[in-house]
Amino acid sequence: MEAVHRATGAQFELFAASPRWFFDESVAGLYRYHDVVTDVGFRQRSALTYDLEATTSALEGMLPFDEALVDRLAARLAATGCRVVVCDIAPLGIAVAERAGLPSVLVQNFTWPWLYEPLFSRAPGLRPFAEELEGWFGRASLHLLAEPYCLDDSRAHGVVLPVSRTARRGRDEVRASLGLNPADRVVVVTMGGVPEALPFLSRLRALPDVTFLVTGAERTRADGNVHLFDNHTRIYMPDLVRASDAVVAKLGYSTVAEVWREGRPLAFVTRADFRETAPLRDWVSAAIPGFEVHGEDFASGGWIQRIPALLETDPPAPRPAGGAEQVADHLRRWLSNRS
């Protein structure tokens, strides 16, 4: 959204159930918010484990799409003068765009049916929902694959670099705001926005010459070289990544894209039963220096002894632009051609 606005001056009607503050970090004043659940994905027990029963139950409440909801959202698009519907993997947007007579743009690095498929034996109820969703994913007017994508798709019209938000402040400025010095060695530890147990925190103090910025803690506080942030504390992660010398994180798309853009080494935490893991691992291993932490070993903190070596890694140069700008350019040219 931020990159499309820079390229075209566009304003947005945002349909999401994610909190507004998350979008205000990047595009405050550029959108009107419509509170609606557009997607299910996985219901999570923690950052590393999902709940298949809860996921199936949530899909039952959404699919097939409620016709009255599709009509209502299509009417809202017409009333607000929308020209195109951009979907970050949520196929409800494709259905609403069709009903409103508008083109739809799908930007994805995986699809939910592809992720659900290996789980059919454990959760047979997922199969019909996967089939329903797969039908919608094939109906987008413009389909873009974002690296690192998990499966080549012949339906796609193009491939873009990793899509991420851009950092807003300089490295020294971010560090100063955190009470850190320019010469400090800093490591970010994050598992994303879903809580995960962090029993290894006391072991981080064994590296007193390294400052750790840890998100997802029970409460925000500083304890020696360990700075903890709870999930209620507003953290703009691209700035935190820019302030760091290395990152330890769950192997997930947004963090990978932000780390790639800022040129930081990465210790990535994997989930053995998640289909996205293998292709993401392969891409990260080739593109970003660092090492893998198996999910079952994360809580023990055995990876902490490898942090000094991670900090000695020669990082790649930061990238001035990435996939977000490429998506914006695709969209600008595509809309111009349609006009």
C-alpha cells in the first residue's frame, strides 16, 4: 500500500480484521478501515503450533462465502469508487471484486490449499475448504508471485522480489531511541505477533557484550543486556531490524523479507510440520547468511552459543528497493493499460 501510494497517489479502502495501529505504522491517513474477517489461514496455539480443529471450525464459518456479505462488500466498493481490489492471499477479495465488476490482483508466496494439503489425513475436514479456495485463487485478474514463493504457479503473470515494509529511521536514530550506542552489538529476537514461550531469557545474559531486543515477552522492561517488549508495545519491526546486527526469528515471510532488505544475518526457527518451511529454508539458506534453529530446540536456547559467530558473519548490502516497489509498478502499468 505504501509503495503503491508513492507510485500512483492512490488512497485505499482497507478490509481487514487486523488492528488499525498496524497499518497506521505505514499508511496512516491513506485509508478508510472496514472491520471484516477476510481470511482464516491457520488458528494458532503459539507461534510454532497451529490448531487444526479450530482452523476447520473457522473455515466452516466462512466458506462458502456468504452471498449477502459479498453483495454488501461489493456495494461498498461501488459506493467508494474503487478501481481495483488487491488481495494479500485472501480470496474473499476476488469474490467481491467479481461481484462488483472490478479487476482483482492476487499477491502471494503460497496459497492456503497448498498448505492444507499435507494435513488432510489429520484433518479430513480441510479438504473441501481447500478445494473451494483453490477455485477462487485461479480467478484473479492479475496474479503476482512474491519471492521467496513456495510453488511455481503457471497462472501467475509475474514474479517480484521479497515484499516488505521499509524502515523509517536511520540506524543510529533508532538505536538512540532505545538507549543504545552506535558501536553496540545488537541482536533482535522475534517470533512474530503470536505469543511463544521464552524460557531461555536468563541464558542471554551469558553474552553481556551483546544487547538482545526480544519481542513477545510478558511485559516490557530492560534487564541488563536484555531488552524485552510485550505485544502491546508498538514496535515498527523494519526499524528494529535496521538497528540490529543480526536477527533470530521464526521462519516467516514478513521477517524474512525485512531481514533480506536490510541485509542482516538470520538465525531462523523452523516448524517441521509446516509445508512452507522447506522452500523458505532453501531460499533463505541461499540468499541470507545464518543458520537454522529447529523449532523443538528454540526454547532450550542452545542456539545462543552460536550468536557470536552469527555476529561475525559478513552481511550482504542493504537493498534500496524490493518487491513492494515492483508490485506498485506492475499495478501502475497494468491499470494504465486497462484505462
